[in-house]
Amino acid sequence: MWFKNLQIYRLPAPWKITPDQLAAAIATQAFTPCSSLELLSQGWVSPRNNGMFVHTVNRQMMILLGTEKKLLPASVINQVTKARAAEIEEQQGFAPGRKQMRELKEDVTDELLPRAFSIQSSTWVWIDPVNGWLVIDAGNAGKAEEVLKLLIKAIDKFPLETLRTVLSPVTAMTGWLASDEAPSGFTVDQDTELRSTGEGKATVRYVRHALEADDVRRHIESGKQCTRLAMTWNDKISFVLTEGLTVKRIAPLDVLKEDSEGSTRNDDERFDSDMMLMTGELHQMLTALIDALGGQLTENDGAGKM
């Protein structure tokens, strides 16, 4: 199991919380399916379907947030509400007022909810109390915020910090492209995005296209900055770094896939083996990436706790 996207946060290293303590804290937020009148339900589920809320391998922890959403489009609610309002107008001889329409819409929503389709999804969270990482497998900050809100509510004085680096990703990525030199241990791949800082936000994207140094420099000299850059670390992991310090499109390369194809006998052993490999390699990659961005800003440098 490999994360596809990384929303990255920092914890004290080491962070003295045990799996049992973490499990007890989040157990009060266990997932329950939506009731007939709920549009959304979120809570923690067992990562390995064994009743345990925290799965631990080599002191690394995995937890899993479950989400159920009812699919009830506003267009459907409005259509039924409009039809009901027409019936009421015919019965009472005048159109429903604003308050009556609001109550009617609420009644229609309550009536349709039990028949709405629902979709379920899950969000993985890796907690490394040894090296101080909290990483959420989410493509956007909004999904990560859903996870953090529950954790902050469950864990007293949760010591979580937003990751900030000395160099912003935009400054660093633009510099790497301008100098045609990737940081140590990394190579630049064939996908990138350059965006103007001007009012028009003119954007140039390269997709699976060789980056010609002179061509890229001309864009940078005209005022564009790099906002997304595909890279490979140590010939092991490819990824895309964004301007917001989110790591996307994580993909282990062949050398790691070969390592993971061992003599594991069952799904549990394979999961644990993949988890140990992923957490170990991502720790090294993230450490190298932070170094390439000039190092981490600490709380004393102005990075606040969440």
C-alpha cells in the first residue's frame, strides 16, 4: 500500500504517544453509517478490519478515516420543491411566501434523504512518532482538514505544526529550472507548470515533454514562476511537488517494486511489508526534500502550531 498524495505536517520527534493511547483517543469517534436524515458521516475505522483503530509496524502507525456521503443533488431538491409549491399555490390561491418555501424545501430534503444514494470513501493517515511526521493521503487541503479536525478534537493538546521551509517551493523550483540543476539526490522529470505573477496569470504546462533549458529560462525571464514540478528521488520514487508543499502523484519505481515482491505469504504480511517499506523510504525522501528547500522553519522562526 502506497500513498498517492502527501499532505505533510510535523510532530515533536520523538512524540511520546503509544498506539494504545492513540487508539483510545480516536475510539470515541468511531465511524457509524449515515442515519436516514444525515447527509454526511465521518469517523475512524479499523485499518485492517480487525477491530483495532491503530495498525502499527516498526513503531509506525496507520489510522483510517471513513466517510459516507449521501448524494442528493440540489437540482433534484429544487425540482421537487417547485412542484410542491405549485400544488400549494393551486390549493390556497396564492404562491407560498419566503418562509413557507424554506420550510417546504426542508421537508422535501428530509423526505428524499432516505432514498438518496450514498458513497463511501476512506483517507489514510500515517503517523511517525519516531521522526515526527504526520502525513495524510489526500490530494487537497480540504480533505486533510477533515482529518485534522477530528484528531485535534480527540487528542488533548495535539502538538501538530504546519510544515514550513526556508525556501518556498515556488522559489526553489524556479531556481532549479533556471540553473538547469536539480538538488542533490533528485532529478527533474518531464512535467512542469510555469505561471505568470501578473494579473493575467498566463500559464505554460509541459506534459511528458522534455524541458529545454533555454526555453524554460525564457519563460522565467518573462516573469513566470514554477508552481508544479515532476521529480524523481534517488531513482526510487517519482512525484510532483506543488507550490503549496503538497507532494502528488507518488509512484514507487521498479527498484522498490522488486523489494516489495518478497516471499510474503498472505495479505497481512504483504500489507506490513509494504507499509514498512513505504514509511521508511518516504521518511528519507521527505527529509531530503526539506533539505533541498533550505531546511525547516521552526516555531521560533514564525511557524505556528495548529
